[in-house]
Amino acid sequence: MEKELEEIIMKQLASDELSEEEKAYFEEWYKESSHQKYFQELLKIHSGIMAYSVKDHVDREKAWRKVRPVRKISRIYEVLKYAVILLLPLCIGILLFTREREKTTTVYVEPIVKPGGKLAVLTLSTGKQVELSERVASMSEQGAKISNSTNNELVYKLVEDVTSTEDVYNTITVPRGGEYKLVLADGTTVWLNSDSYIRFPVTFSGDKRQVELRGEAYFEVAKNMEKPFIVRINDYDICVTGTQFNVRDYSNESVVTTLVEGSIQLERGKQIQKLVPGQQALLVNGRWIIKEVDVTDFIGWREGAFNFKEVCLENIINELARWYDFDVYYQNAEVKNYHFTAWFRRNASIEEVIEVLEKTKKIQMRLDGKTLIVQKKSI
């Protein structure tokens, strides 16, 4: 029976059609809260794999269009086949995803480091996953219509009153080299930066509007004094009723919240911290550090620009790597702490970015495939 369960869960993750018997068995298994939590973790991992697959697929399509012959030929596309291997030991669940790629063309294109674009994966409450790199057909979930516009933004629109007290959740996973815009059912707009994940209710049926975020996002919250909007970040909440702010929560970095307009309240256990426009809160070693900032330095990505003012090179490179999707190797560790001031558009080529940073005469950079090699400039 355990093997049958593995196969059923694999099919559910891959959005394959289940038989009536399999569907009934899965629904019975899914009733337990521990099983629900486990399945949601599997979905997160699967969403991440899918998100990176979206970018890989789009890059190959563009590369093929560039190198195809002028003469009339049949279009030959690579067929992607995703296989999910699910192992369920007695105590620990480990999910392994493998992807088998069937190549039907001899065209080979070297990997190119280039600016990111509108890429994301939507995971519906059923577990079905939808690539958002192109326009998709309208969908519906629990009283809301979901549409993906030609402007590459996903819009949730309330079409009927929802009486259910239990929220139904969707998630959006944005890969490295991606970004996406989301409009929630209450009218709140969310801009998601590269390497980010958001979990949100299809409709907000309770007495609050709560979402969960990892990565970076800019929120323009629709005002509703009766239903506060809450962004859950690790072990603390950002509470608002209607305002604009940016929040950043990447691994190995301090959590940063920057208020642009209105007011917000940060809550962590019994700690409460309020911010006013132009203030920024950094969570360092469990404590908030509040400072006055020029907010334009921290929200430029939403407007399509990078703006660094006296920022250490390591942080700059980390930011660029998420957008251009490259790896980095430092030949001299000391250069990580060099500070730079630079500005450039997010659609600039990686060669332009390297040229700007090298003008300081402090460092040298070169690309080896998709790895950026950084070293101290030799005298």
C-alpha cells in the first residue's frame, strides 16, 4: 500500500489525472494535518524545480530562434519530461526530482548570461502547476477568477461572495532570473523579485488578510481598516491596513523592511516596532535596528533599475547573480568587502555591468560560461 501511496502522490504533484479510487485514497490520506503539512512541503520543492525549468525552457527557445537557418524547416522543440521520484522512509520524507531531457536537434548553444524576465510558476490549491512565462487561459478557484494579462501580471478578481471560513491557498514561485507582478483578490498589488516565493489565500474570508513571503517583494496594500494585511516573514509579522513598503528576506542576509508610504507595525513575539515613511528596519541577531534611508535606493528594482550606494561588492554580486542567474567565484576574498556606488538598468547586458564595476580600477571580472570570476586588479 505504501508503494501505491507514493505513486498517487507523485501523480498529484505532477498534476496527472487520478482515478476515482486513487482520488478517494489521496483525499482520505490528506485529511490528517501532518500529511497536509508534508504535502505542502513537497509542493514547495516541486514549485522551485518547476520555476527553474521555466527559465531554462524560455532561454532555449530564444536561443533556437537566433541560430535557426533562414531556409524553411520544420520547428523541432526539445521535449521536457519531468519525473518525480518520491521516497517515504519510516521517519523522514525525501523528495527527489529528476528531469529527463530528450533532444531531437543537434543545435548547441553556449549558455549565455543575460538579464532576467517575467518568469514564475503558479501552484493552485489542487497542486496543479502553471508556467506563467506566457499568457495562460483564465482559471477559477473558490469564488475568484484568475487571469494572466498580456502585461505579465497575475490578477485575482472576486466574482462571488465566499461563505467558507477556511481559506484556499495558491503559491507563486519566482526563479533566479525572474520577476512577476501579482494582484490579489482584495486589490493589493505585489511585485515579486527574483528567487522569491509567496503563499496567499485565493480570497480573504476571515478577519485578516495574511500572506507568507520568502525572498523580496514590494507591496501596495489596498486599504481596509476592518481587515489588517499581514505579511508573515519567518518568525515575525508586518501588519498594515493600507500602505506601500518593500520587504527583503533572503538566506544569509538580514531581514530588511523599508516603508515608502503610510505606516506599518512589526511584531515579533512581544516585541512591537512601528515605522514611519522613510524608515527602514533591519533584523540583526533578533533585534531591530531602525534608520532613516532614501527609499529610492531600495525600491529601484521595482522600477527596473539597480541603485547601489557604498554597498560592499559581495552584496552587489549576490543581487546581480539572482537577476542574471550566474554563479560567482572570488579569486581574492578581500575584494568582497570593497564598496561601490553604481547605477544601471536591469535590462543592461552583463558586459555593461562588468564594465561599470571595473571602472573603479579595483577589480577585474570575466565570465567563464555561467560563472563570474572576480579578482583584485593587478597593478
